[in-house]
Amino acid sequence: MNLEIIKNTLSLMLITLVAGLLLGLVYEVTKEPIANEKQKAKEEAYKLVFDDAQSFEDVGIDIADANYALKKENYDVTINEVLKVKDASGADAGYVLTLTDHEGYGGDIQFAMGVRSDGTLNGISFLSIGETAGLGMKATGEDFKSQFAGKNVSKFSYTKSGATADDQIDALSGATITTNAVTNGVNAGLYYISTLQ
């Protein structure tokens, strides 16, 4: 009986070892292509929010300090990346940020936003969003995203009765939590950009 237990234990251990090695091999093979695809998606999002950008340069900020500054202002948002935008002549045109808002109904919402040097928001582009289909996912539509574009305000709010000012966004019907999350995320980005200027 003891010999049977030892045999089964060794068999399971060998199977686990081989499976672990194969899983590690698959991870190593797919790690770089996945990272390349994520980078490509970010670059496409950056071009969507700053279409006349010639290049993007790392600002060299301390991300931990940036996120601490947002936390002090009560934003439940994480800055993932801040890049300076250069135009065709090489002049500074503004900034592109990647942010993650942690208040979404379906979890974290990650998006890019572009802000011109004069504080005008070019627009937003989602990198990762898992909101409810037919409700919160409407945030990815142009009707919602375009409300942010071309606005030079310090902070947005949302309304359910129709926007009447540049700093107001029409809430998504049935998706107030998503609307709030995206609006707060954009406000966090605008606040942080204002600290850089």
C-alpha cells in the first residue's frame, strides 16, 4: 500500500513539473508578442487623442509622486504614463496621459487622453474597459467620447438633463457609474497636467 502511494505521488509530482515547465515555456514565447501588441494599441490610442503629433517623449516624472498627488485630491485614479507631445516642427504641443480609473462598474477603466499646451482636451481613447454591454460600454462610442474633445475647462461634471455648458457631459443612460468613472478619470488627468504647467 505504501509503495502505491509513493508511486502515485511521484507520478503527480512529475506531471506537475512537466506542466509547469511547459507553461513557463509558453509564457516566454508569448511574452514579447503580447507586450508588442499592447504597445501598438497604446500608440494607436495616442494618435487618436493627438492626431497631429509627430513624436512622443517620456516626461521623466516620478509616477509614484504623481499618483500620490492625485490621491491627495481624492481621485481614485492611477497615472500609468505621461508623455510630452512634439509637433512636426519639434515644438511642444502638449501631453498624452494613460490613466486607470478604479471606479468603473465592471472594474478598472484604462484610457489615454491628449491635452494641448493651452489646456484644451483633444479627446480620450479607451485602452481597456469591461463595462456592461449596451449600457456602460456606450462610453466607447463617439457620441460620448466626443463630448470631451476640444474643451478647455479645468474640470468636467456630468448631467442627466442635457449639457448646457462646456464643462458638462451628458451622462450615459443607465450607466451613471461608468459616466462618473470616466469623468473623474479625465478630471484627474486635467488636474495633473495643470501641475506640470
